[in-house]
Amino acid sequence: MRVIFNEEMKAVADDLDRMAQDVRNAINLAGDALLRRDVEAAQAVIDGDARIDELEASVIDQCVRLLAKQTPVATDLRVVVSTLRLAATFERMGDLAKHIAESARCAYPESPLPADAVEVFSQMQDFLSETADNVVAMLSDRDARIADRVIRNDDKLDAMHHRTFELALSDDWDGTNQQLIDVVLLGRFMERIGDHAVSAARRVVFIVSGFDPSKEPGPDEDGSVE
Amino acid sequence: MRVIFNEEMKAVADDLDRMAQDVRNAINLAGDALLRRDVEAAQAVIDGDARIDELEASVIDQCVRLLAKQTPVATDLRVVVSTLRLAATFERMGDLAKHIAESARCAYPESPLPADAVEVFSQMQDFLSETADNVVAMLSDRDARIADRVIRNDDKLDAMHHRTFELALSDDWDGTNQQLIDVVLLGRFMERIGDHAVSAARRVVFIVSGFDPSKEPGPDEDGSVE
């Protein structure tokens, strides 16, 4: 199936694919920064964010030009409007990866995470890395089944995120307040990357099938963290 | 000055104004929930979020229909595309107010905040309340000067947000880990509401003047919190 079916949309689709790839790269490098204290990876994420922002601006410009040049039909329009929102979503995922990288750079040469928290954050990172692969694949293959998998998997990330709070509230917790602040913020950033991936996946399902899965009853994609 | 200059955009502009008013209401009620332990206010924010979501869906539908019906000229297009993004921004501000209300409801009949943190959160709430007034006014009066004020004021919120971390890291801090988690998350939610207000203000300046202030060199609107 093809998300971008309109020949005139080819250049925009390419930029959107590039954004997804850059975001995947940022997520993976942010994970290296966080879990391997790789400060060069952190810097690469921080420096690379400008390119994601530029790609978003390029996607917006091209979509606006496309809308101006053509009298769009219903399905074309749905794709253009969804493309605008996908670009905004990817831009935000890049920002969140940058926040993780900044936190790692700030704590360097230490880790911002206490030793006890490394395992659950590694699991969250593995999950986000796989999700980022799925986001790239669902776009480049125009595959709603992969998008559907991203949507259905999100509960797993929420469960891991919940474990970071359990850890911080357990009697065994002996981290500093700075570490607790970092655990809460890093967990939030990672959870939000997952939320945005779900939002992107819903948009791909909508483009491919015309069915909007966000209107299905289901858990709030950005539910309460309390 | 008129943000929405096109007669056909009148209904969309009305919905957008309604969104801004609902978001202002949600922000004020979330503040009552948080600072006055008003659990009915919390419930009102949580229940009211669906209407904000519906208004967003209505704005999107109307914008897509508008794009389909008309061959849009450059400025009309800029308004329609910016309107789509403003609606997404307001929807997100509503979500964040809901998160604050959920946190307050969860802690009820206690406050999620330790006594020492009430003052700085009250200041942040006053700031957001004034910002919400400005957001409503900049839209309904189509006034780029008010929008500009929202953009320029954001540093103040960042400074207050920074104080929440100083508080949590000071020797005087004697809150529980649950309180520290709440302080970090509530501070983050409030900071993000401010960021979204800035983003909305930039869009209003862009619509009114054609000048995009986000391309000006300046502090990252969602800068690192570390």
C-alpha cells in the first residue's frame, strides 16, 4: 500500500522519510548517550536537531505550495494535511531525543541514572529503538500493519515507565534528589517519544485506510502518569 | 488587525476562539485543583477535555473542507495551515491542564505539593492564568502586540520553573519522593503549557504580519530543563 500516492507528493514523501530516519538516528544516539555515557553521541543528537527542524520547514513549505498549485481532491487533501501533522510529530520526537542527550551531556562523565534504574531504562530504550525502526518502515513501506503494531505495543512502554516510578518510591531507592529529578524527566521524555510514535502510526493508518483509529475507544495516548 | 480575514473562515475562527477560551478555563480550574485542593474543579477539567478535543476535530474538518472547496491564495493558505497548527497546540494545552488536574485529584484530599513548593507554583499559576488571558485576547482581537508579549514573557516562566528544581535540590527540602515526582512533573506540565502558548503566539504573529518570529535567533522555546 502507498501512503503517498500522488506523484507531486514524491519530494515531500522523501523528506518525511528522511525525517523519520533522522529521528530514529537521534533516538538511538540519545540511548547511547544515556546508557553508555557516550558524550559524542549526545553532541551529535544536539547538533543534528537543526536538520530535523529544517526538514520540517521544508515539508511545510512544499505542502503549502502543493495546496496552492493544485485543486486537491478529498484523498490528496487528507494526505497533505496528515503529512503536515506527521512532520510536526517527528520534529517533536527529535526535540525529546535532544532533551535526553542534553541530560546525558550535563551529567557527563557520570550517568544521570542511578545504577538501579539502568535496567528499566535499557528496556525502554530497546523498545523505542524498535519503535523507531517500525516508524521508518511503516512510512517507507506504506504499511498500515506495522503502524498498527506500533499502536498496539504502546502499553508495554507505559508499563516500563510505571516501573520507573515504582523504583523511585521503593524502600530500596537510595538515589540523590538530582537523580530522582533526572529519572522522572528522562522517563517522561521517553514515554512522550512513544506517544508521538503512536500518534504518527494512527496518522499512517488514517492515510492508508481512511479509518481514524484515534476515534476508537482506547487508552489515552498520553495518559496520566500518576 | 484581523487574523482571520476570510469570510469563509469565520466559523473556523469562532471554533478556534472557543478552544482558546476552553483552554483558559481548563488552566484556571487546574490551578484551583492544584493550589486549593478543589477536587470538583479537577473533575471539571478532566471532563471538559473531550470538548476541546471535539473542537479540534471540528477545526480540522472545516479547514480540510475549506481547502477542498476553494482554490486558496497564498495568504488564505497560510491562515488555514496556521489554524490547523493552532488547534493542535490548544488541544495539547488542554491535555496538559488535564494532567495537572489528574495529579491534584489523585492526591486529594491532600495536595500533591509540599508546603514549601506552594509559593513558586502559585506564581507559575498566576503567570499561566495571565498568559491564557493573553492567548484569548491575541486571537479574538487579532493583535500581534499581545502575541509578542506572550513570546517575550516566556523567560519568566522558565525562571520560576528553574526555582522548582533549586527547591528540590536545596538542603531544606524535606518532601517525600512522591512529592518530588509530583513537583517535577507538575513543573514540567506548566512549563510546557507556557511553551505551547509561545508557539501559538508565534503563529498569530506569522498570520498577522507574514513574519515568522520562530526563525529569529533566540532561546529554544522548549529548552533543556536540566
